[in-house]
Amino acid sequence: MPRQREPFHNLVLYHLFKWLVVSPTLHIIYRGRIYGADRVPKQGPLVVVSNHASLFDPPFLSNCVGRPVAFMAKAELFNVPVLKQAIRLYGAYPVRRGGADRRALLAARQALDNGWAVGIFLNGTRSTDGRIHKPYLGAAAIAAKARVPMLPVALWGTQNILPQGKRLPRGCTPVTVRIGRVLPPPASGDRADLQATAQACTDAIHALLDLGR
């Protein structure tokens, strides 16, 4: 039977990092606004899906949903001493760039079984405008296999923090995070059902982005 909460030491570490680093950064430097936080299930496995435009997205998203979120991270980061231990504590698991990584999908399933919320960016990589142009089916496939709900989240404005060609992040860039309503997992693992669910998540996120600041 799956756990209903993340391991206690991960939860403590999450709250320390949230209140000491991420929340002050989001609210003071980027004038963060959060809408829909009351829609987040506070326990139980959950697949969180969102758009992706900035390296700041994972910590901001996890901060705003009020619970730790395990994200895929580049496999190369797990070769760096100290860093690999730190990101594992925050629930990160490695993925190889390019193509599907079955081990990453298995790691996501294991995180769900351990009570984590798993975060997946629907467009896979960052987009310059913050929108999802081609949703991948991995998040829907994981939700279908694990039979867990999905939560769409829209990150508005993060594409302006570190635009392409810039080496340092901009300050005073307004950021808004809008959390949608929980959606059921796909009815099955058939491609048509996965595509329908991925598109429903994309449409929900774009509707939230269209609300703007």
C-alpha cells in the first residue's frame, strides 16, 4: 500500500528550504502571487504537471503547492559530489536527456509509492514564451500506471527571469503561480487516452496562463 506522506526528514528539509530561501526569493524579489493553493491535496501520491520556462520553476512550484515535489533532474547532476546527495534529499531522480528513460519512469513510480508528489513539465524542456507547444505523454502514462490524480499548475512570468542570452537572472520580474483543479488519471494506458489527458492538462494550464498577473 502506498505511503500517504513523504519521509519525515524530506518534509523537514523542504520546509527549511522553503521558508529560508525560496519563499523570500519568490515574494520579495519576484513579487510572487499564488492562486488556488487550497486545491492541492496535502497528502497522497500526486502527479503535478506544469509549463516550463525557467530554471527557477521547480523550487517555485514546489513552494507554492505547499508540499515537496520530486522532479526529474539531468543525470549529469548526479555525478557531482555533495550536490547529488542534496538533490536526492529533495526527491530529485535522474533522467537521461533525449528519448524515454525507463529508469526515470520507474523512479517516478517509486516516488509516488513513497507518498511524494511527482512534478513533470509537459513540454519536457523550457520554452521561451512559457507555453506548452507539444505536450509529452510521460506524465499521463505515469498517472495512468499508478492510478493517481493530476494537478495542473501554471507558472506565469518565469520566462522573463533569465531570458536566452542572459547570464544573470533579472530582479523585480513579477511571477504568478496559478493552481488548477485536480484531474483524474487517464482511463487507460492506451495512447488515445494518454493524449486526451495530456491535452486536457495543457488546456487547463493555458487557461490559467491567459488570466495573466
